Amino acid sequence: MSNTKVLPMAEPEVAPCCPPLSERALTAEEAVRTAAMFKALGDPVRLRLFSLVASHEGGEACVCDISDVGVSQPTVSHHLKKLREAGLLTSERRGTWVYYRVAPSVLAAMGQLLKQPAA
């Protein structure tokens, strides 16, 4: 039996970056935060990794389960780091593996940003 204790991941509190684009113009600070998020997702490998984590059963994915995206493991780690730095993923080390999660509030904030006004 292992002495390793697995703790549940706490959901980070992510405030929506900004109101819907159709509501008002972004402030300079909001534009910087939003651009960093979209820049991180602007790479096809990063977008695929983000999608793999977001759609993984249980809402989290071990790097061992998402590393087959057509690039080397060090490149996968680089892209995952960029997604973390942009605030799109959180990570937790468990033994030798790192687990990634997309906070539901991140997806909600992204959806809210692109929300169209009611007709």
C-alpha cells in the first residue's frame, strides 16, 4: 500500500476578465489580460492540449494522458507552461506526474467575453 496521499484540487477563483465585447470597450488592462489568453490559445498544439484537458473525464488530466499531440514531451511541457502562465490551466504534482485542470470559471469567462447581445 502506498503512503501517497492524494488531495483534491482546489478550484482557483478566476474572475471574468472583462464584460462581453459587445457591452463596452475593453480597458487597456483588460485588453492585455484577454490578449494573453487568446495568444496562448493561438497555437494549434496549445489549443489541442487545452481541449484535451477540458474534455478529459473528471475534469483533469495527467500529463501522461495528454502528451500524444505530435510533438516531443519537452515541447508539450513548454506549451502546458504557457497555458498555465496565461491563467488557462492549473496544475498539481502527484508523485512523478503532473495533473492539469481547466477551471470552469475560465471557460465561463471566455464564453461571457464572446457573448452576443440579445436580438
